[in-house]
Amino acid sequence: MPGKTARMNSPTSDQTVLLARIADALERLAPSPAVKTDWLASPAYVWTGSSARGVDRLDAPDLGLLRGIDSQKERVVTNVERLAAGHAAHDMLLWGSRGMGKSALLRAAVRNADAAHPGRVALVQVAQEALSGVTDLFAELGHVERSFLVFIDDLGFEEDDGAGPRILRSWLEGGVEARPANVRLAVTSNRRAIVERRMSGQDDPINPRDSVDESLALADRFGLSIGFHNCDQDAYLAIIAGYASDHALEWDQGDALEWSRRRGARSGRVAWQYVNELAGRAGKTL
């Protein structure tokens, strides 16, 4: 009996218990294995740079409420419809004035195409800080039986950023890092050139046009480059009229113009902010 007790309390037994506790603690500290993304389950996704999370509902206005951008809307909607149908489609650059509905139009076009072709197309939004992981994203999407519009919002590169534009060119021009056939890029930017360009002593003083052409070379890689410009007064009021009618809100033209004067701009965003103000005054939610 004494011999049995000695064996139970032996150093070997204590070490086994200690090692088991250490192993259990390490297991609790270890990160959970990454959940594999189901690329067929959601209408939209957000790419973080190394993984993606699904978005159950793609929030977008009805296409009919996007006014003052009729020609831009037609081109974007047609192109996204082609992508959803599995036909040839373009990469798109939507550039120009802030608040004129560039990103809202892209979301609305994808939602419209998904309604016409259920489950055939999805939006994947990528933040600028996650650009370095987009090649890995393409590798995943290329094996999925579905079309994807990879969306980079408000993209802009500084003058001294050489790596960013090179990466974007490689995606658009082909090669080992190019986006697969079932993926197209949609980029919004406040600048047509995307790359900020300042005339400097290094620019050719004889032919400054060369510097301009170089700064626009990246934009030329997109099959569709669509400009958005500040709306005039009539377009601004038409946007408000559409939203107000849709939400059963009363409004006054003079009040709407005073709102834009206080904001110092007329745009789709300013119009929507005024409609939000109307809803607040009426005690309604949007």
C-alpha cells in the first residue's frame, strides 16, 4: 500500500499533470481557426485584407431615386447587368464631385442585377488599407461559380506612392496578379487620374502634356471611366422631390435652396441630408 501511494505522487505523475495544464492553457489562448467564407451565401461581402465577412442585406437606394445622373446610371447598370449574366463586362472608374451618388449607384446596380439574376452576382467591398490582400481575394473568387464586383471606394494615391498604382495596373492589365474572368473592379475616386499629380521641376518643361498623360494612364486602364459633376439647381430639386415623394414628406423649394446655401453645395448627398432633416421635423424615420 505505501508503495502504491508513492507511485501516485511520483515526480513523473506531477509532470504529466503540469504538461496537461500547459497544453490546455495554450489551446485556450490559440486563435480559433479562420471560418471559410461561403461565397454563394450573401449579396455582399467586406474584405478585410485576409478574410471576408458576409453582409446579409445590400443597402442601396432604388435606381429610380438616383436622379440627375441618368447617363451615368444607364452605363453602370448595363455593365453590371452584363457581369451578372456572365457576359463580357468592363472594369469601371467612377470619378468626380463628392456626394453625387457614385458608390450608391454601384450598390443599387448590383442589387438590381441580383434581382434579375438571383444569386449570380455579389458586391465585395475593399477598404484602401486592405489593398495588399486583394490578390489573395482574387485567388479565392476565381474558383467560385459566381460573378463578383470588387468595389474600392474613394481611392486616391499620393504623388510619391509608386507601389499602389503599380498594383492596380497589374490587376487591370493581366498577368499573374490579374483579377479572374468572373471578377470586375469598380473604383470611385474624387480625381479622374486617381494619382495626385503636381507639376514640378522634374516634369518636362518642353511638353507638360506628357506629365498630364502619365497621370491619366492609370484611369485609361478602365474600360469605363465615368465622370460625375455637381448638379445644377433643377437637378438638386428633382432629387429632393423624388425622395420626398417616396417617403411621403412635405417640403418647400425655398427651404430646400436655403439648406444648400448653408451647406455651400448642391449634390445628391446634400439633397438626401435635407430629406433626412424633413423626416426629423415630421417625426419620421427613413
